[in-house]
Amino acid sequence: MHYQSAPLARLTRSPGTRARAALLVLLMLVVTYLISALATNPALTAATPPLTSAVGATEVSSEEISPEEISPEEVSVAEIGPEAVSPQAVSPQAAIAASSAPAPLLAYYYIWFDPPSWNRAKIDYPLLGKYSSDDPEVMRQHIRWAKEAGIEGFIVSWKSSETLNRRLTQLIRIAGEEDFKLSMIYQGLDFERDPLPVNRVAADLEYFLAEYAADPVFDMFGRPVMIWSGTWKFARDEVEQVRAVVGDRLLLLASEKNVAGYERLADLVDGDAYYWSSVNPETYPKYPEKLQEMSQAINAHDGLWIAPLAPGFDARLIGGTQVIERKDGLTLRQEMNAARQSAPDALGLISWNEFSENSHVEPSRNYGRRYLDVLADNHKSEPPPAGTVNVDSSDAAGIDIQPGSLLLLGGLVAVVIVSLGVIVWRNVRGAPVRAPTKLSR
């Protein structure tokens, strides 16, 4: 036997009540539509800064360098230097100034691997196995994978040694066959993170100019790009000596970590590439602004700006302490958006295959092709407005709504609650509470 209270029975029988109930249903449908629109229409949503602490992340650039790479005999600057040429004789942005295309995506690439290299400080391994960087088919597969993900070139870690020169020669040939571009990062610090003798730096760059620079794989920016890693450890007069040797035959970029460091060398270099693999977007919410400040300083000198991004970081096995979680692609998306908002001339992805710092995107046992897929999806999209943070679309919490939108949603919910209360109140205010009415089965 079923019972229904008299007020409730009256509520369901009254024609006026049915009309108000229909109005309530209509209100709920409108609210559902508006919520759906807010969640799916980018014009109605905007990200708010993450609720994180303002602790600054440690800046680490601990590129791994094999002791065998530390090198041949040094040549004095005086013996090899041609006449100095002003570094600003040709604008480093001239080759891309007329283009409205998105900044090219470049990935830092390492050619130091031998099979024994994989036995040291690794928690993940390539899908291609414990390869040697001498293997041409490994290089070719790397380039093809990179192109599929939207990467247009590698920034090759190098300094002159028999092994690395042989591998660079091979990489240049394969890149040419695959229509792929290359830039360079010169490892100016030794295995102990001390600066190389300036004569060695100058000799190596002169060797690069003589042996490799004329190849078309280096013409992305008109002249070959050579990032000098570790410039913060060299005195200004040492940088000036090297500039005098290379002249304007290549674009010589510093690797300074802040505006003051760049300004110290601004008239001697053609821009800056910040190798910032260890920033944590969760604990350094102001880091996009830092990238924008660096971009503005470099652009003021008509320099080339390569902005950093990384999928994550973990260098504990090589003496580090900091870990930046990958979050299934969220970290990479956040860092790519921050880099793109700094108006870069190129994006510097850290890295293709730096497995010791776990910043790699190369397909691996632990992650498969996940990070190439994230790159491909994100690089094709339009960059969000400055001040927003894009999140991984596969994340359940991945809807960014600004405070105004939240207020609107709250107001709509309040309207529904008030309307329901008014309807119920109007139908029961005059009805005395009676004993339950018995209904037949």
C-alpha cells in the first residue's frame, strides 16, 4: 500500500502547479545549456593562475658530457682569428621577420650515446633500445619521428672531438636527406661544470665554420645558429675574443638565465637561448613573466630569442634533488604555452633524448609516444592569450573558468533554488498538514 502526503498530492494535481513545474523544467534546461556553453566555448572561459606557492624553482642546466669529449689540443685565438666583424652587421631576425608563421619548434639533441652510456643514471630507455649515436638508422628514425610531431629541427649538442665530429657529419647528411634543419649548442663547460679555455672555444667554433656551416641544413635563420652553453661562466672579454674570431659568419647566442646576464653580453651576441629544464610551473607561477621580460630585452637589441620548454625533469641519479612531474603531458602543455606567449623566434624543447635528466620526449619504454602526441596536438593549436595556462584535454579537471564565469554559474544555481522554493511555498502555504491519504494499489 502506498501513501502520499496531501500537500504533495495537491502539488501534483493542481493545474497552476503543473504550469509552474513546466517553468521550472524550462529554467533547468536553460541552466544546463549555459553551463555546457561555458565549458566548451573558449570565448567564455579563461584560465586563472594556479593556486601555488611562490617558491622559485632552482635553475639547473646540467648537460651530461662524456669525459672522452674533453678534447684535443687547443689553438690560440691569435693563430686562427680572422678580422673581427661587428656581430650586429646582419640582423639575426632578418630571415624570419616577414613571416607570420608560428615559431619553429626545435629540440635539443644529444649525440654522445654509446651502448655503455645506458648503464649510467637511467630510469627509462628508448624504444629503439640502448643505441649508439653512430647508428645512422637511429638518427633517421629520430628525425622522422620528430617531423611527425611538428619538430622542425634539432639543436645539436657538440664540441670538437673525433667521435662527435664523426657523428655530426653523419647527422648533417641524414638531415639533408630528410629535409630537416639543424642548429648547434656548443658545450662550453667541462664535465666538472668549469669553463673550457677560451682558446679551445674559439678553435672549435672556427672548425665548425670551416667544416660544417655552409651546409643548407643550417640555414633556418639565414646563418647557422650556435648557442654557447655556459656563457655565464665566461668573462666578458673572453666572449669578446671569441666574437672577434667568428665575426658575423654565424649567429652566436648566449645561454644566459636572466635579463642582467644577457645585458652583460648583449652587444657581443646575437640573442639568447635559455636552457631551463627544471622550472616547476606549480611552484614558480611567475616564470612566464620572466620569459616575457627576457624576450623584451633581447628584442630591444634585435636579437634572436629561443624560449625553453620541457615535459618534466628528474636528475636525482646525477646528483640533483629536484623533480618536476610530467603529469601525463600537463607540464609540457603549460611550458609550451608559457614559451609561446614570450614571442620567441623559436621554441627550444628540452629535450629529444636527455635521458639522464629525464626530460626526453623520444619514444621510450615508460612513456611510449605519449609526448610526441602531446607536442603534435599542442603545437598545431593557436597559443592562448598571455596570462592563461592550457591544460591537458585528457585531464578530467581540464576546464578553465575565470572568476566572472564562476559568479554567473553560482547566480544561475541560486535562481533555480529560489524558483523551486517559491513554487513549493505557493502550493503548500495554505494547506494544513493532514494525515496521509491512502491510495489504492
